Amino acid sequence: MASGRIIVYGGRGALGTACVNHFKKANFWVASIDLSPNDSADVNITVPKDASWVQQEEHVINEIGSALQGQKVNAVICVAGGWAGGNAAKELSKQADLMWRQSVWSSTIAATLASKYLTAGGLLALTGAKAALDGTPGMIGYGMAKAAVHQLTKSLGAKDSGLPENSLAVAILPVTLDTEMNRKWMPKADFGTWTPLSYVAELFAKWMKGEERPPSGSLVALVTKDNVTDLIIH
């Protein structure tokens, strides 16, 4: 018997892969939703890249429904996203469109999944960014998209949001995650200020079990210093 069921949206990225692996080790049934499959997951739902927002949602909802066969999930974790720089003078609409697709489309589809398939008291985790609590002039599209995820999270944590009873809607706000790509692009950075992927996966597992939960609708910044991560709730 599986320990429970988890959906990871963005299950092929660095953090998504860490989450899939963590929950598989803990004997969970894991569905991965991404543009390409993650072979470690029990079920893979491939998002049609060129489909519209509504078409992507319909596809994902139907595929997950077929896979679950009437069962509920303990958590919907959305760690899909990406990064693009650029200010108002540099392809702003193009960069904003890309960021919106990667962060906002995925987060809203994850919220719809949670409204349909999350068990009462379950976890819906989204991914914001600490930088987007303020202005982001060098990466305006990215900041706009992440700020939209923050607003979505606050709305989902409020009464009458459409989520199941007693569920926790929360967004993590990382500064920098310790991924291979980040190490490749920033080899001289202080890695002691980067948050390990395993820490984030553990955090999701804890919240899912009802341990040390912040209030629903919280934006939880992950601030790492000297290899120790503190949670700051906004």
C-alpha cells in the first residue's frame, strides 16, 4: 500500500525531481506534470506546450482524473517556473509572457487540481519568490508573475476560496535554490546562502503531515545563511 498520493507540477525540474524522489522514497504514489516525463514518477502527464491556458488545464484535469480513479491526493505541489531577466526597454512583453506561462498558468492549474482532487486538510504548495515582495527592475516579467502567485496564494488561503476544508495553501519564497544549473551559472557565489532542494522537499512533507504549519495563505520566505535556513512568514 502506498503511504498516500502526491501531485508534483513541474516534476521534471530540479526542485520537482527532488520532490518526486523524496516522496517516492517515502512510499508515496507520485504523479508528475511537466513538459517532459520524469521516469521516477508513477504517472506522467505531459502538458501540451503550445496549447492555450484553458486547454492545458482541461488536459491536466482529465488526465489526473483518469489516473486517480476517484481517489484523493494528500498534496498538490507546484514547483514549475523559470527565470528571465530584462527591464522595460528589453522585450518586456515577451519576457512577461514567458514568465506568466511558466509560473502563473501552472499555479492556477495546480489550484484547480487541488479544488477537485485534494483531500480535506491537504496541502497546496505554490512557488513565489522573495525578490517579488519588492520591485524587480532587472527582471520585471519575472517579478510580475511571482507577485501574481503571491496574490493567488493569499486568495486561496482565505474563506470561500474553493479549496477543501482545513487545507493549507502556502507559497514558498526562495532566494536562491542550490541547483546544478545555479552552480554552473554562478560558480563563485556563496553556496552557504543557497537553500538545499532536500530541505524544501522535507518542508513540504512536514506541512503535508500537519506539522509546524503556517497559517493558510502564508508566503514563506526561505532565507539561508551559513547553511542554515530560516522561515520568515509574510
